[in-house]
Amino acid sequence: MRNQVFVALACICSFLWLTIIFIISKERAPQQNTPDLSLETRLKDVEAELSRQIKDNKQLLENITNIRTNFEVKLREVREAEELKSNLSSPVQVNKDGDVIPVLLFACNRVSVSKALDELISYRTDKEKYPIIVSQDCGHKETANVIASYGDQIISIKQPDLSEPVVPAKEKKFRGYFKIARHYGWALNQTLNVMGYKQVIIVEDDLEVSPDFYQYFSATLPILREDKSLWCVSAWNDNGKAGLIDEKSPELLYRTDFFPGLGWMITKDLWDELSIKWARSYWDDWMREPVQRKNRACIRPEISRTKTFGKIGVSNGLFFEKHLKFIVLNSNNVKFMDMDLSYLLKDNYDKRYIDEVYKTEALNLQEIRQGHRPELKVIRLTYRTREEFKRFSKMLGIMDDFKSGVPRMAYRGIVSFMYKGRRVYLAPSANWKGYDPKW
């Protein structure tokens, strides 16, 4: 009986074993329509997979390096912030009333920073009200020595992060713009968050300033604070060349939807908004994007209160030779503090300005260039398309480019300038619907 059971079990096991072998063999057998992969093909697949793995590992290592670098930068910022708080307790205390307006000057490797500093100091009437903060990037020793020579006339800080920024391959030749944006973000944080100032005037190491530079910004600060449709005050007029401005009216101020830069003032409230998303590069064009501007305007002068003497820079001086060197710097000392500037508030400004522009008689380009109707001291030229605006601008000598659809110095699409002694409003039609970012 036992033998019969053993034989039966042996038969069952043998059958199961043969069944398993059959199934495995069938699965391993090549399909009739599937060609056998050659050794060369398999090696290529392995090589491709290894390349992918190496690329992924390099990216992972780069990400880890960036995280570490950012952590070290933040750590340095915290340490420097603590040092500044302990060393600069006086400015923080002075600024409790919110009336102190510091001038933040950005420097790098120009020893000619002394020219900018000499003017800022000579026109300054109150050292406590207008502290000058010089923030140096680059680590240029000779420039650092010039800055140090001013002693307690200025406050000197240095950008701690001198590392090479991570830049997309196609933008490596524009690396300088990434460094500038990084420096701006760091120094504005130091001035407005660490030192505790409520507003700041921003200039660079290649700017001359006018005699009424401080009075201009002091007088417009209350307007900037009160009117939430404003987000900056600028000292610059992009169309501020001789012949395009009324040099007999240096007191004229305007609103503009275009962010001018080149000597500008913002409040800490605005920096709190911008700092959390600050640009990695090209910070000025970033400021001009609709998502940052939010339909806000700046105050700007008829005659510029700054002028650049920096021919050489990250833009290689091309824009300087073609345009910047021709800008007129105001030489008058306008008593802005004695003037009522409430006309610049949006509710006051818009109705008066729009009425003035569209009640003005319109002439065509040929009539304007040939001086028709000389009795008209103020005239209007209507444009309807981007191409028309650019053609008119070139013929009349003003800037013809757009940034995010906004012409330079425009307000509600209107650009005001002088031409052959007459005020010209280059304006869209009266039913203007707003800027087109595609322009």
C-alpha cells in the first residue's frame, strides 16, 4: 500500500515538474514575429541608459550645490544683518519718524564713484535726514578704497555674495545683469528691512545729480505715500534732450506709466511687495511688466534731475553714445518744497490732463514738421497703430520703443514733449482702451 502511494505521488510530482518546464520554455522561446536583438543593439541601449543616469546625477548634484549655496548666502545675510543692527543703531533710531530719506548708491568697479559722491554730499543740506549708503559689489579694491576715504560722511556696506550666479547657457554673456539684480535685491533688503528706513532713493555710481535733487524727492514723497496709484518717483526723462524739453519750465512734473529708473524713489511698502519675487536679472524690464506695475504710475520731471556719465558698463556704452549723453541735467534750484504738488494726485491730474490733451487742436505729421499754424503753442498728433507711433517718434526725435506695450514717458498712451518750440502731445484716439503688451 505504501509503495502504491509513493508511486502515485512520484507520478504526480513528475507531471507537475514537466508542466512547469514546458511553461518556462514556452515563455522564453522567441516570438515568431519578434527579431532577436543583436549584442550591438543591447550595448547601445545600455550606453543610452547610462548617459541618462549620468545626466540625471549631474542635475541632482547641481541642485544640491545650488541649495547649499543659497543656504550659505542666506546664512551670511542673517549674520551681516545682525552686525548691521549692532553697528548702525543710530540710523534706525533716527528713522522712527519716517521722514529720513536715505540715498542708496550702487557701486562696483568704478573709481569715478567719487564724482557721484562728491555731488551728493555737496548738495545735501542735512546729513541726518539724507544719509548716503554706498553698497559695493564686485570686491574691486581700488573702488573700495575710494569709498572708504569718505569716512563717516557715508555708510558703507558690501555685497557678501561674490559667487558666479547660475545663468542659462544662452544668457551667459549677460551674466552681469544677473549680478546687478542680485546686488539690488540684497542692498534694498539691507536698507529697508535691516536698517529700517521707510523709503529710499536709488542711484548708481555713474550719475550726476541736480542742485534741487533732494528737494525734488522730499516734496514728492508725501504724494507718493498718499496716492496708491503711484509706485515711484523718478528723476529721469527719457526724452529729456535739448529741443525736446521746455528748459524755461524746470518746475514741470508729470505722471508716467513707464518706469524710468536712473534715480528713483520707492517706499518700504512697495519693497515688501516686490522683494518676495525679486527678479533674477534685467530688473528694470521686470519692473515694467504688467504683473509688477499693476497699472501704477511714477512721477517724473520735464527736465531730468540726474544724468549719467558712465559710458562703459554692462551695456557696452552703445546706448550712452546714441542717447544718454544728450540728456539735459537741470541746473536750476527749484523750490519744490514751497509748491503745492497735489495736482499730481490721480483724481486731480487725470481730468485736467486728459481734457487739456484732447481739447488741443490736432495736426498731421507733415503740418507739424513744416510749422503750420504757428499761433498754436500746444498741438496734438494722433497715432492709431504701433507702426504709426514708431514712425512719428523717429521723425520727431523722441524714443520710439515700448516696454510691455508702454511707450517711454507715456501716460494713458500720451507722450508729451517739445518740437520746434511747441508742446506736442503724441496721443492715441480719445477712446483709448489701454496698453497692448504685444506692442
